[in-house]
Amino acid sequence: MTSIIKLQVFSGAKDEGPLCYLLQIDGDYILLDCGWDERFDTKYIEELKPFIPKISAVLISHPDILHLGALPYLVGKCGLHAPVYATVPVFKMGQMFIYDWIYSHKDVEDFQHFSLEDLDLAVERVEQVKYNQTVVLKGDSGVNFTALPAGHMLGGSIWRICRVTGEDIIYSVDFNHKKERHLNGCSFENFNRPHLLITGAHHISLPQMRRKDRDELLVNKILRTVRQRGDCMIVIDTAGRILEIAHLLDQLWSNTDAGLSTYNLVMLSHVASSVVQFAKSQLEWMNEKLYRYDSTRSNPFNLRNVHLCHSHDDLMKIRSPRVVLCSNIDMESGFSRELFLEWCTDSRNGVILTGRPSNFTLAAKLVNLAENSADGKLTTDERFLNLTVKKRQPLDGEELIEYRRRKAERDAEETRQKMERARRQAHIMNDESDDSDDEDSLIITSNHQKLGHDQKDDFHNSDVHCFDIMAKWDNQQKQSFFKTTKKSFPIYPYLEEKVRWDEYGEIIKLEEYTVAPLKDIVVKKGKDDQVIVKKESEEDMEHEYNEHDESVEVEEMPTKCVEYKYRVEVVCRVEFIEYEGISDGESTKKLLAGLQPRQIIIVHGSIQDTRELFAYFKDHGVAQGKIDAPAIGQLVDASVESFIYQVALSDALLADIQFKEISEENGLAWIDARVVEKEAIEGLTALSITDQHQHQQSSSDLNNEENGEEPMDQTEQIPTKERIRGNLILDILPNKQIPCHDAVFVNDPKLTDFKNVLTEKGYKAEFLSGTLLINGGTCSIRRCETGYFLLEGALSKDYYKLRHLFYDQFAVL
């Protein structure tokens, strides 16, 4: 049995942007990654929206923003309800990436794309898996998938997607076969000639250094900066590659011979402490050397020499010179951009970039300048950069006055609503009270909230205690038929609370049993002397008061978001050392060629990298079938058979079908129908792809790009009236056109079972040399060598009755 396999590319093809691909296996849709970047481009998400209700599962390969950045938006804003599968470290570190991303933008602007609540909804959709754990897709499609180690980042996965029909699909992007300090490399030994390989060509054409040389170069550049009393900034991601460098530098700082202990090592991000805590608890996902440490050693990620900072103020408390690992790696937001604007004007400082982000980012510009510079020093022409600066600044002048006026109006409105709710609540409590004897009870409203014990002692000096006392005698007394001379006047406010009970007795209020903080006890000695016994410090009392008193609110300084252009002169050293943790080009080619896949789809890589990998596969005949390098928005048909179509049954044909039951919940039917094309389809019902020109399209696009020409539009090459897969339907065939067909007997009955049936019907049946004799041999049934049954006997009524009984053991179509 064959399958229809298609891949729709929404983002991450022939560029280095976020990854997002939709894989169709027959009627199941699997979303492979859903990344985003600093551009927050919703174009590809709008194209993905029509398919969101049909998505059966989402597979996340890595925890960084390029692989899962759009997940909160898809869940919170687009209504994605499919389960999301990721390994445990990808689940935890992915949250750290997005939290840091959100807070980095909230520090300088009003971030509106998604909220923390959307992130919480997305987290609830994630189902955590382990390596080599097979997960079966919900439904009866028979699709299952398995996560295998990919290296690169903690928990990174290569996804193997299988179907019961035997087709294996390998989704492998951003993998690393080399063993690192904290991660093992990936392995392709368990893959045997997959039907389809979806892989990336990210930085396949760029050279890489040996790990030993790279580490030595990093240490030398750090030492050169800090020894001249400058600060060194290492631009790295939030919770991925930062673990490799942090572990390396912590070991160097622990070595007394290195002479680095006099300098401060800092990890700066909004979630630095959480990242370290998660790393401590996930050693089983790391290198064996880290996992199998003896009891005498401490956890490798204790990072005793690393200061964890979460704000710019925390960093300022640490003296220079400092080595700061800060996010984000693209330098479009976060502490890396903030520190660069602050430190780049000092020639003693240094900036070390560790990755190559997309071309539009500040980090990509600095990488290009660093590779063309002489020992990190930029030339005079390259020093000046025009940057967009976003920041929050406090309000002042008329803006501050207007803000306070609006805030006062909002507070007054909130106070009025609270008082109104309190009045209604007092009415309800008075009506429910069973112990009240006074019909003209007072309605008491208090606008104060619950205070601490210290404030209760100073009740007479507090201005916040204010009561509204309204007597029912005035305007709210109950009307009665009989006159009464009794009148009610305002009195001291008192409202007797009704004692409430549950199944265990009276409900205890914990606040009534809270011990008040002890104050200073003054003991007098003599006339003028006195001794003060201090029970608690004023700071402790103030801290405890703030903890228990919910009414105390620290008023935040009102701010506004500003954005302006800024021309900055880069005087510091800017250098690049590759720490991305991705396999080099030569190793990648050999590893993928050893898989011997039948089909290959190349995604996620620049045009140059994609062209190089495409040419290598073509020249070496790696794939037995076709090789595709689709562009964004293109659809690739990777079905097992070339001529396989997906059709739907019409309602009229479905109502006319007569099923023959062959077993419990299983039936068969013979259908005579014709294939017709649907007249009109509203919306997208399937991933549509034409029968022809699709393979030629991807190949010709790549050839045109090699010649410097723009690829032709797919809609211009394919006729609009051409038949489309997934747009066919089976309809009723007219009776005059239905051909005759031989009867089909479905089932394999046993003669022993048929003997029991004959016995129940009153026939005499016995076996003789493998032949079933009926009624003393007047009829006999035996199975010949070809597997057919032979019924022999004289033509009579009994013969036809026996034949009819034997036919009932089959489903005859």
C-alpha cells in the first residue's frame, strides 16, 4: 500500500530565516517546527492559517526562537489545538528562550504580538518525549514518530516519521555529529535508506576550526581585553549554545594557573538562574562525562565562578573588568544590543560574536565587519553604524501631569465601583442574617482594604478609615401597613458577621490567629536613663509588613516608549568565533550520502549553501529518485508512486454501497463508479499539487538562480485548467455502463467449521482422507492443491442446498 506524501514550505527555504514546514501523509498533516524572528512577519502565518484546523501534530526539533518562536502566537491567536511534541530539554529551554525574548522587547517597547498567557497556553499543549520513544499519532492512520539525538543544542532532535506501509521520513536540520563538552553528537546508524530525507544546508559552505584551536582563540581574545582593563561581551543565545561556553569558561576560571580568577565572569539574561537550574537537572541528556560524575564531585553546572545577573542594574554592581555572556544572539533586542551601544565607544572593550544570524540583523553586520577587519579593529569607513534605538524613558512635564490626571480618574472610578460592590454585598449579608432583631439595620460601607496589625493599632490616626452610614429611616426603610413611631438614626457603625460552617464545623479565619510582629520594648531605668530592647530590626518588620499587607503597592515610575535613529561609532574590538555547533560541510555531505535516501528535499540554508549541497547530491547520484530544493511557498510531491491520486466518495455513491460483513466491524463492497473532477472548491481542502512540472519547477528554479536569473512564477508555468491532485471524486456509474465481473469469494473457511454447521442443520458429515463426506457420500467437499474448494455430488435439491450453505461461509462480491 502506498501513501501520498507532500511537503509545503512556509518559511525557511533558500534563506536563513525561521523554519516552518507542513508535511502531509495521506490525510494527516504534521507541522515541522514553527519558528519566528525579529521581523515578526505574519505573512507565512496567514498562509498557514487555513491548514491549522487540520494539523494533527507539531514536532519541534530545537528550543531556539528560529524553531518554536511562533508557537505562542499560533496557539493563542490562531487557535492551534494539535498536540505539540518535543523532548524534555526542548520543552524547558524553549520556555526560557521565549520568556527572555518577551521581556527583552517589553523593556524597550509595547510588545503586542503575543502575551505570557499565550505562552502558558502553548506550554499546556506540549507533550514531552524522550529519545527513542515511539509516539503513535492519534487516529487510525498508523503514523508514528521518534525523536533521536541531533546534537547542536540540549535536547535537539532528529525526527523519524514512519507509517505502517513502510515509508520512513527523516527530518534532520541543524545537526552536529561531533562530540562537545556538554553534548554527544548525532548518529545516523539506525536509519536505513529512508524514503524521504528533509535536511538543511545551513552554513555548509563555510569553513570551521578545530575545537581546541577555537577554545584557545576565545581565551586569548578574552585575556587581551580584560588585561587592558576593558569589558568583554560574548554575544550568545539564551539557553542553547550558552551552556557550552559557560561550562568551558567556568572550568578555565576554576584553574588557578590560568590567572582569570581576578576577573568577573557574568551570565546576563532575564532567565539566567532558571537556565542554570534546568541544566543541573538534565545531565542525563548530556555528555557521559558530565552525567557519570562521582559523588565526590559537584554538579558540573553549579558554575561557581559565574555571576548570574537578570538586569542592567545587577550588572553594574559587579566591578570591571568583566566577561559577560549576554543574549540575544542576533543583537536586535535584549542585553546584547543594550551593552553594545554602551560599550562600543571605548577602545578597551571587546565584542565577540559566536553565531551567524540572518542578514538583516545587527549581529550579521558585525560578523561581516569582523571577518574583514584587522585583528578586530574596524577601519575608519566601517566604524559608523546607523542604528534604531528603542528605549523606555520616564515621563516628565505635561506628559507626567496628564498621566497622573488620567490615573486619578481611573483610581476614582475603581474606588466608586468597589464601594458600589461593597454596598451590594452589605445588603446581601444583612438579608441573610438570621440573628438580627432590628429590621432597620444599617448599611455600612468601608472603602478601606484589610490592613496589617500595626495599622490597626494606629486606627485613630489613620485617614483611610472612612464609613458611609445610611439609615433606612431616611430613605430605605421597609414599607409597612401599620404605622410605627420607631425611628432609626445613624449610630456607630457595627455589622455583626454571620458565623459560617462547613462539614467540619466553624470556618477558621487564619488572619485572626496571625501573630503580630513584635515592636521595640522600652524599659526605663531611673529618671533619665532608658534601655531599649529591640526584638526585630526595622528592616525585617518592614519586609514582613510588605509580605502580609496586600494593600501596599509600590508605584511604578510612568514611562513611555521612544524610538529614534542613532549614528554610533564602533571603537571597540569586534571579533567572530564560530560556536554554533553544527556539522561542517564535508562531514554533512558524507553523512547524508551514507543514508542513501530515495528522495531528498533541501531546506533552511542560503542560496549559495543550497546550491552547493544540491550540486553535490546530483553529481554523486545520492538519491535514487528526485532531489528538490523548493522556495518559500512551494509544494513538493514526494509520494511513493508517481501515479497515485486521492479521491473522495460522493454522497450518492456512499448511500448506494452495500457492504458484505466478513468479520466483526469489517465489511467489503464492490463499487462500480467513475472518477470526475469537482466543479468548485471553496477554500483549501488539501495540499494541491499538479501532476506534472513540479519536479522540473524546483530544478529549473535552482538552475535559473545559478545563471543569475529570477525563478519563474509557478502559476505562469502550469495551466489553470490542469487536473489537480486531491480534487477528484468518485460518482455513481449509470447502470448501462456497469460491466459484468466474476464473483469474488472473500474468506478462507475451514471444513471442520462447515462440518459443525451441517450437523446443526441435520446432515450427517464425516471426514475420510481429508474429504468431507455428506449423507453417506452423496455429496463431498475437499480442498485441492491450488487452494480451491471442490463440491461434488449428484444434481438434486440437497446438492443446491449444500452449495448455498457453503456459499454463506464466504462474502461474495
